[in-house]
Amino acid sequence: MTDIQRIQFEAQGYLTLPGALSDAELAEIQEAAAMAEALWRSDTTRLGMRTAALHQVQAPIEYDDRLLALLWHPAIFPTVRELLGDDVTMIDNDLFLTPPRTTKTHADWHHDVGMQGIYHPRSLVMLKVFILLSDVNENSGGTTVLPGSHRFPMDFKLPKAENPRKLPGAVQLTGKAGDAYLFNCRLYHCAVNNDSDHWRRVLIHNYGHFWMKVWQGYEPSARLLADAQASGDPVRKQLLGIGDAYGQRLTG
Ligand SMILES: O=C(O)CCC(=O)C(=O)O
């Protein structure tokens, strides 16, 4: 990480990684995501929300190994590891599809971590990476953050905003397909309405520390675990939770 990235993440709680995927990688990932989406749509017993505001392909890493390998993508994962530490692991992963012309957000202002026994304003417990699979401008909905709010005291009362866009200080994260951004999950964030005629497509990878449990519903399948074991790749194994809860960490 550069000094400016370290300062930005520490002060603002988020970072943008423009052009994280090359054009060729983006095309591959868009194809893999489209196949996952088609499977998910064809079988309504598959996990994930199906609401007017959000279609959620839960655990896309189970659908295609190209989506799995994004967890340790060389333009993204080294930053995640540097920020969280060598005990980094995967907590959950999603493919979010926001329909055009939504009238209500699927996620009002919130943060993701409230674990007890942790002083959150000084801690990095979870970190989320968003990889854009469609262009997102200010009309296409998507993540909006309140910079610096990861440091707010535990009892901070966030003002109510009837329209989530209007929260004072809010910054919408826009970008091109292939761009990524990440944030400390203690940062207040929301999804604003998609006012455009286009679907928003984004992959979300949530990382935490190895001693944490994977989010319920996202436990890697026996197939993914067996493949990770067989690969002998320490990063792949650790990200899928293979190892002892305490003391497991990447070296080298
Ligand atoms: O769809 C978005 O950009 C917001 C996602 C969100 O709120 C979350 O992952 O906690």
C-alpha cells in the first residue's frame, strides 16, 4: 500500500482500487457471474434474497472457480491482507443485483459490526471489498459511505435521513466495471436507490480474522474445502477456514 492509501483508509475508512480487474479478467468474471445468476434464477431454492430492491446470489464462489479465485486476486488481496493482518479469512461473499428504478433502498444507513467485547472505533474486525461488474454512476444506485464514521464513538446517534442520499457528509462510491472499493465494516454505509434503467451488478467479499466464524449460510461446501486441501495453497485454505482457530496465519 502507498502512504496515501494508508492515510486514506485510516482517516476515511475506505479505499478505491480503480481498474482492479483488467479488461480480459472483467470479461471472464462477468461471464462467470452471468452463469451464476442464470442458475440462481432458474432454481428458486438457491440461497439469497429475491426482493423488489435486491436480488442476491448468495455465496457466488460456489458457482464458478473463477469467482472463487477472486477472493485472492493479486490486485486486491494483498491490500486486504496488509490491512487485516496475516490471520485474514473469508467471512461471506455475495453477488448483488440491484434492479433498475428501485423505489426503496435494500440497505439503509448501518454498519456491519457490533460484536461484543471489542472497542470498535479503534478496531478493524471486518473489511468488505466490492468489485463492480457494471458501471455505477450517481444515478445507478449503490454504496454510499460516511467517511471517517468508523471512528465514531460506540454510542454515536446517526441523524435520520428520509432519503439516504441526503445524510450530511455522505459520499457515493461510483466507478467503472472492473473497479473495486473496500471499507472497514464499522464505517456507516447504505445503498442508495437505483434511479437508472440498468441493473447494478457487484461482487462483495467480506473478510475478517481467522478466529471468527464464517457468516451463517456461507460455510464453504465440502467440494470447495476438498479442492482447497488438494491445492495445497495456504492462502486458499486459510480463506476457506481450514486451520486451527487460534494461531493460524499466513507466512511469506
Ligand atoms: O449494496 C450496497 O452497496 C450496500 C451493501 C451493504 O449495505 C452491505 O454489504 O452491508
